[in-house]
Amino acid sequence: MIPAGHHATDWRGIAVLWGLSESQARRRKPWADPAHPPALTGDRPTGPKRPRLWDHDQAAAYASGTQIPELPDVKHPRDLLNAEEAAAELNMRTETLTRYRRMETARDKESGEVTLVAAHDKEVFGERYWYRSTVERSGSDRAARRGEPHGGRPPGRGRIDVDTGVREYLEEVAAQGKTADGKELAARLGISHSTALRRIREHESAT
């Protein structure tokens, strides 16, 4: 998470703070010093669009030998959450969030139609981030749809891989020690309540 009002930096930015070239920084790796402020992105695996990021002010303070400022310990609507963090807030797996976003991008959304997951708000060093308020609004929309007829299936919803969706949902509730809920599954997949219940029964009879 990138706290509201803060700016992130990557290893290249840290190299600049230390007055190092990129090749020097790769050898020196000041970000790996035991006393260096921890990365905002934790120890997750990195990739082309999954960089390790640090708080700029903390990294600058460490490089200059001054007192390292503390990060805020309270949630803020303008906190920026990456895909893993946004998915956790929505009680879904990261793969599910990513798949939902691909579905939204692929279809033509009608005006006023509720989305499965809102579009990201910003890109930071090539990675997509959502404001906490955006994620919370998506969560509220999903909760509201659970009370609609047929699980809140929006008009014009594109076809999805229902089998995969059912399996992912049931794996999630099992991992959380919860009981599968037909309305919740219907709202998630845009299928009827009766279909969701039938799918749950089929899974229970097969296991």
C-alpha cells in the first residue's frame, strides 16, 4: 500500500538518492541494508509490472542519514492499493480480480451498469493501483447486488467461465471456514440464484 499523500520510489530512485549509477546500485544494493526502511510492497515476488517500491521520504531520509519518518497507521480513502491488496479487501483472490477486470475491458458496458470490479485509478511504475475509496465502493456495489433478483445479474453481462468461478468461490469460502452462500455466488458470477444453489449442491455431492 502507498499511503495517502506519500510517493513511492523504485530501486532506480534509490540509486539517485545515493548518487549511484544503476550498475553501481545493483552491486551496492542500499535497499538491502538491514536498517533500510522496508518496502511498501513487502517481500512479494517482483516482475516487469510488479516492482518493489519504497516510500520516497523514508528512503531519502535513510540515504541522507537523517531520522526516518513514520508511515501513517490509519486507513485513508486515498491510500493506493495494488491488486493483491484490493482483492484482499474484496474477499477474493488476486486471480479473480484480474479476470473480472479483463471481462470488463472486453465488453461494452452500458451506461449506469454495475461493474464487477472498478477500473484502477493510477499506475505507479507500471503497476495498477486503486484508491481505497474505489475498492470500498466496489465492495458496497457487490454487497448491494446480493439482494437483487437472480443475484443482481446486470443486463448485458458477458459470458464468463462459470465452472472456474464456482470453483474459485468454493475454494475461497472453504479457506475462510465459511459456508457457501447461493446469493453471494450468484452476485459474483452474474448467474441466477437457483443456478448458484444447484452448482453448490453439485460440488457438495461430488466431494
